[in-house]
Amino acid sequence: MTDEREQLIEQAVRRAFGSLAEDRTIGAGGLCELAYAFVAADVPDATQEETQAAFASVWGLEPADRALYEHVLAVGDRHSPGDGETIERVLQRASRGGDMEATCLLALVKNAR
């Protein structure tokens, strides 16, 4: 991917973030979906992988951490985080509700400490 192409995609992702800066009802997964529309307007042939890479770059995620982050986002989106609810609390609540992915993610957090 060329530097100019990467910059166009990243700028589009940033515009998607800015358009929802005050909206607390959309989850991060939904925000990523919205970003695809912004990217498509500027770079019509952009791939999903390019958009996800730009999304991760804007949020300061290293490529190696992105897969784990996407799993956490998926759990968060499924369980609708409340205002001020931390990621760990969402995972705990999801785990108590029987979400095995949340249980595994909590085990990773515990092992990392």
C-alpha cells in the first residue's frame, strides 16, 4: 500500500471517529463498520484489511495486538457497555452471563498480571 493511499484511508477513518465524537450509543465495532463508508468515499477499492489496519493505527494498536483487540471489541459490542464501565467489567459481566470468549479474555488478563 502506498503512503498516499494509507494516508487517505487513515484520514477517512479519523473523519468517521469525528462524526461520532459525542455519540455514546455506537460500539467500537459499529464505528469500524461506519469507517468503511468513509473510506469507500475516498478510496473506493480499499480492502477491509486496509481499513482495519488504519483503524488500529489511529487507535495506536500494534499489528500483533490487533487480533486480540478485535476479540475484545466483539465481546463489548455483544454486551453493550454502560457509561463509564471498564473493559474488564464488561468482560466480567459477559463471563458471568456465559460468554466463553469473555471468560478466556479474562483469563488472559489475569495471566498477564
